[in-house]
Amino acid sequence: MDDVQLMHAWQAGDESAGERLVQRHFAAVYGFFRNKLSENIEDLVQRTFLRCVEARNAFRGESSFRTYLFTIARNELFGHFRRRGIDVDPDTTSTSVIDPGASPTAAIDARREHRLLVRALRVLPLDDQIALELFYFEELTGAELARVLEVPEGTARTRLRRAKAALELTIADLDAAGEGLRATTDDIDRWVRAMRGAIRDDVVARKPS
């Protein structure tokens, strides 16, 4: 069954359908938090799926299940930072939220380009980082991004274009040597998509059993 069918079965009381949904999307949610934090990752993953359980009857199928799930994950992430007194309101905050303890994972760190991209993503404002990661790594559409970011679709697409431009500039700034990355920053779409598999494999390898 696809996600929506599983969700409807879950709403009807089929707990095994809910378990299949969690198993199917655990790696993606774990990676969502792992790319931004060095601690409390498992707790936030659990909170996300718990909220999914609690609010499952609110899901009407008007969007994909992944959109519904990442909307909850984003809200949990923002709540995590706000509980620590960090302003992450996308309408008033233009600075990044960098976790000092977070560092590129081993698989990504094996290549300078990947390490640089992870650093550049973390320098961006949080919603810009979320938009880029969900667009490239999870392949959400503009309409799906709009639901996750809780903005009109036109605004979501504008933010995505702005985030891509900011990412290119940040990569150039971080690349102090100024060599070796010109081709990839000229084709940022190809570069980011090429490393998607490496990030997902690393997340799966590191997620708790």
C-alpha cells in the first residue's frame, strides 16, 4: 500500500499500518534532525512520530504523508530551539542556527566537497536549510514545501530560489582557496543531488536499531 492507504488503514485502527509508515520514513526523519543537531536527535524523532500518532485523524489526504510528517518534524525542530531561548521565527530571523557540536558525518567528511556543502547549509537561516534539504534530498515539490513551511506556494518557491543563491555564495566564501569548486557551484543542482545517496547511506548506518 502507498502512504495514504497506510495512513487511512492506521486511522481505521490498523496499528500494523502505522508501524509500516514509521519504518518506511524513519531514516528520512532521522536524517532531517541529524543534519542539524548533535544531540536530542532520537528524542525529536520519537516526538515527531508521537505527534503523528496523536494527530493522525487530522490527516485528510490533501497533501502527501511525507508533507504531513515533515511539517510536524519542522515544528518539533523549531520547538527544540525555542525551548533553548533561540529565536527561529522565519519572518523575523535572518541568521543561522548552528549547533556547535554538530559536524559532518564520516561518509560526507570523506570528500571535501561534501564537507563544505554541509557547512554551507548550516550557515543558512534554518528555514532556508530545511527548504533546500527537503527539495533536494526528499524531492518535495513547490506545493509540498509550501505546506511544510506554512507559506503560499509562490513564497515557498521564492525562498527556495533565494536559498539556492545564498548557498552558492556561502560555498564560495567558505572555499578560502577559491579553487576546485567552481564547476560544481556553477551547477549546484547536480552537485547537491549527487551527494544525496551518501548522506542517506550514512544516516541509515548511524540510526539506532
